[in-house]
Amino acid sequence: MGSPSHGVKDLSSAMKNFPSRTSRYNFLRYSSDPSVIPQSSLPVEFTKELLRVSVSGFYIAEVSDIDGVFWGKNIAYPLEIKEKTIASDRKIGDYFGIDVGPFTKLAFYAARRGNMHSLFIVRQIRDTAKRDLVAWRFIEFEEIAQYASWIFQGGGRNMQGGASAVIKIPADRFGTLDSDALRSL
């Protein structure tokens, strides 16, 4: 492993506030089945993974994924995109849950740049077996912060198979993500 400045001068200046890694980063510690990734998405997914491994190989920094960025009229919106069925709670009614990790990431974007314009996008499906699309839904972080249940509770299974801690957001606070909604951003 070379020094952080070897071949990555731009990365070094961008990462100057992060400590350099002194031991090898075990990037193979995590594994997933890439066969589920559509062929057309492989270049994008490979690039994101290569960047994650490159940063983590040289620096002690937690690298978080960004599902996308939408360039609005005046604002760039980091996106968190999930596929979900609607759930129901006797206290708040129908809701979509967001795990604490992605919620914290959206809060970080809001705090980092002083704007609260990141978006949580839900591909709403009827059931997890057929995964039929009901609608694309969205909510801005400002709305999440205002209307979410702040007492998070146990939710479904996370991507690693363990239980997740969920913040519930009333479904009626989500808008329908269509061309009119995109033009309004």
C-alpha cells in the first residue's frame, strides 16, 4: 500500500481532515451477491464500490452511499431511495419507516451544507413477493424532521439480516413523485 499522495493528489487534498490509515483495509470483509445487479447498472455500481474501497484503503473514514443526486432548479438534492410496503400503526396510522442509519445520513446532509433539502424516495410496492409498483413517493428531509415519530422502534430486517431501528413517517406526508413534483424542485 502506497502513501495517500501516491497517484491520488486530488483525493489527498479533499481528505486532509481525515487520518491516514496505517494498517491494511480489509475491503473483502463485506460481500454481496452481484448477480442481482442488472447488467446496465454494473458500471455505476462498480465505480461507487471502487471509490469506497479507494477512500477506505487510505483513510480512516466511514464512507456512506448516496443513492443519487437530483439537480433541482437551485438546489442539489442527495437521495435516499428504498422499496417499501406501507405499514400501519394504531397511533400514527399508515407510515413508511426509515432506518436510523439512512435518517442520520439525511440529517448529516442537512447539517453539512445548512440546507434541509435531501429527499427520501420510496418505491411503494403492494407486497414483498410480487413487488408490484403502487407509486413512487417522496418527502423532503425538512418534512421528515417535522413529522417523524422521534421514538424509533424495532422495524423489519435490515440488509445484513438483523433487526433495524426505524423512525416512522406518516404516509400522508409523502408526495407523489411525478414530473410535476420534479419540476417543482
